[in-house]
Amino acid sequence: MMRPPGLLAALLLLTTMALPLRAAEDPGLYAGEAAVADTSDAQRDQAFDAALAQVLVKLSGDRNVGARPGVAEALAQAATLVQQYQYRQEGGAAGLRLQAHFDPAAVRRLAGSLRLGVWPGPRPPVLVLVRGPDGALLGEAQCAGLVQAGAARGLRFVFPAAGDAPDAAALTVGDEAALARVARGYRTGLVLTGSLGAGNAAWVLVGGGAPQRWQDAGPPAGLLANAGDATADRLIPRFAAAPGGSGGSATLWVSGIDAAADFAAMLAQLRQDPQVRGAMPLAAQGDGVLLQLRFDGDLAGVLNDFAADGRMLPTAAHPGADAALRWLR
């Protein structure tokens, strides 16, 4: 367990050491594609508009973002935001498609001007634990509808290796050991568990708070695609930064820090978050440390980001702290 004497000085020293750079955003968040009849300028510009609309859906999570005020006018200027594009052939002469990649910074500025809430990247993946009617765990190929629906909304689903599936029941009740294993092995705190029946499904979404449960009915392929959209509907608005947020500062208590190595790992995790602008230790006691946190957006969104990464979970309030989290080793 950490001891106070001399500890704060050691922690302060750790904050001055080189830390990993923030992980790069998923370039797929800023890419879209559309069918074109030919390579004419008119077809190309229409495809740019459609591709940018896809990007705004991914960033905001809003499938109806095109109906928002000002979006149609902004899409008409899509060509000015394109970094690169290419054509690809799919399924014969009638299958020509244009793929466009947009400037991330320019798109974020556009989203801000349109007052769209955006979940900043990099986004952690969602671990999928879905069993079919026979009780067998389904793999990525069997869950194609889920994967495709998630990708259209800016979510990436990952699947456990054969014979290495985490305990879904333990995850849905918030077992810390099970959550820590997922965080270490899959670099996420987001887990979708599901059970498919004959024309019905039950789902549980785990991610830094009370599990969210829902049921659905219909054909198997539709159930999986619906689950991808339902997961996005629940996650993206929760993690999206409110438009126009100016950021701020708050005190954060993090417990579960038993050694300087834990603190270094926790600090590196903070450094990975795109909304964090600084973290300075103020005090240490027992297995906890009090930090002064500077951030963009709002505190609730930052705390949600931490929970999504899987290494820090909300815990009981601590005196003198605006928020309290527990580090999972």
C-alpha cells in the first residue's frame, strides 16, 4: 500500500516524466463512401456530400443528423473538407464506389459550428459476448450485421479469442476482477452480452455504470443489426462532448493505487484521453491520490470517458474531491 511520507514528491516527479502520446483517432471515423455512376465531377461531388453525412452520423451518433438545421448547407461544401479520395470497383461495372477521407480538424470545427455533440476519439472498442440458440459463443463472421451497423455509427466491435471468453455473468454484475481482465486484454470497459433465441434476443450493455438491458424480437440477422444500432444509441450520446463546452478544472480522487507503478499507469491512462489537458497530484493517503484535473468539455463527459476505457470506475464520494474513481489493476 502507498505511504504518504515522501510519496507526494515521488508522484510529482512522475508527472514530469515523459508519458505516451495520445493514441491517434480512428481514421475510419472521418471516412465515408458512396456509389457513383461514373467519375464525373457531378457524381464525385454528390458522393462527397453523402460521405460527409456518414461521417457526421459516426461522430454525433445521430442517424437523422441530416435533418438538423444547417447540415444540408454544410454538406454542399463537403468537397472543401476532403483530404483524399479514391474509386473502387465492387461487383462488376455497375458497382463503382467513391471512398473519401476528410480532414479531422476541419470536420470537428464543422460539427462545432453545427452544434453537434461529438464523442472525441480514440474510442475504445466494444467487446461482444453473444451466444446463439444452442448456447455457443458467436464469432465476428456470424455477427456481421452487428459489426456493420456499429461501423456505420462509429463503433468498433471486437470478439474474444476461441477459448478465452470472459465471464459474461460476472461482467454484468460489475465484478472488478472480470472488468479488470477485460480492460487489460481488450483495452476497453465496454461489453455487449447477448443471448439469441428463436426470433428473440436479450442484451446487456456494460460500461462504467448500471448495466443497460433490453430485449428485441425478429429474424436473427435483424436482431444483430438492431443491436448494433441500439448499442450506438446508448453509448454515443452518453460520451459525446456537449457543443461549445469551454472546459474547466476539478479535483479527482483515485483509489486503488497501491504502488508508484499503479500511479504511473493511471497517469498514462489519463494522458491518453483527448479531453484531459493536465493532471497534478495534490495529496496522497492510503491507497488513494487526489489530483487537480484540467479538461475540455464537462466533467461528467470526462468521467464517462475514463469508465469507457475500463481502468477506472465510479466509487463512493471522497471528502474534498469533486469526483471519485477506483483504479482497476
